Amino acid sequence: MANPPKQADDPRFHKKLFGSLTDFNEVMPPCLTYVENNNFNCGYDLLAADYKMAADAMIEQYRESGFGNWIAPVTFMVRQTLELSHKSLLEETGRAGNTAAAKVMFSHNLKNLWASSRDWLLQASYPIQNDKRFVVVEWMTANFHAVDPSGDLFRFAYSTVAAFGRQKTYDRAGVYLGPLTEYFASTFAFLMHWGSVLNAQKMKADDPEWEPSWDPGEYPKIAASTWRWAP
């Protein structure tokens, strides 16, 4: 059984919606607050989309500045988006019956996150391999996992992982913006699409009369196919 979550212990920076901060100080207001609004349905998909926008903006600034010392922030944002996107898809497979999802959900291991979603989707007959972006997802996930398997290379000065007989450091990583931006866009789009397919299927199961406002079969295909809801 998982340990109970830690409780925040300083009420000055916490409040409920329409409430007020305890001992709010106008002379030195807080720079960050946590609000309990009781009604917001948060998920990995929304957070992944937020990080994707931030990563895209940072990549554009990186291109314009030409400064090489943007490598760590750029790659951190991309990897964070990649991990959240994988977890978004994994979360949807878990709701659809993937019992292995919970075992890896809180891991930073991109290889395991992707394998858990991919293998379940293939076993459930979802045509993900007919998606032209599938091979890109495989490659980019393998690439980032190989360079930064623990998710700490671009967050700290030293990683817990070694290579070439010494501890890995972010300054020895190289970024190739051409492939990076292309793979990043395709991978994000693939993971969001198939997560949305699973979510739409659940909604349709709850309400057979409901139809999505978008076409689940509208994705770049290797071969022509007719969409059907997987069993």
C-alpha cells in the first residue's frame, strides 16, 4: 500500500476558493499560493499541453539567440513534456483496463512508460502501428531514455547515471534542433491522439448516442484503413 501523502504544514499560503490567506501580508504578499477549488479535473494531458507550449516557445528563443547555454533548459522542457505526454496516454490506458499502468505511472523511465502503453494498445488491437508517427515515437523515446534514463541529466549539475566511465553531466549533451523539433511535434501529436481515442471510447461506452466532434480515424496512416472502435 502506498504511503499517505504528506500534509502541507503552513496555512499562510493555502486557501480555499473564495477564501482568504491566513495572515495575508500586504507589505510582503506571497509569490505562490495553493488553492482548493473542489471542482477541477486535472490530468496529465492538460499539463503536457502546457509544457509543450512552453517548450515550443523556448525552442524558438533558442533558435533566435544562438546561445549554446540554452541546451539544458530546452532539453529539460522537451523531456518533461515527453514524460507527461507518455503518462497522459498511460493514464487513459489505465482507465480502459491496463492493470500494468499503475506500476510505472510514477516512474521517470520513458522506456517503461511507453512500453506499458504500447504493448497494451497493440494487444487490444488499436492500429497504432499504422500511424506513420509510431516509428518516430519509438525512436525519440529510445533516444531520450538512452541519454537521460533517470530524468535528472538536465535538472541537476550531475546525473545519477554514468557513461564512458564517469558520471553524466548536462554539458556533454548535444541538441540537433532540426530532428528534435520534428520528432517532438510528431511524438506529442501521436500520444495526445491515441489518448483522446481512448477517452472518447469511454465516453461513448457511457453514452452510446454520443459522437466525438473529431474523427478518431483521422491520423497520418501507413496504409488505408477504416476506423472501428476497438473491443
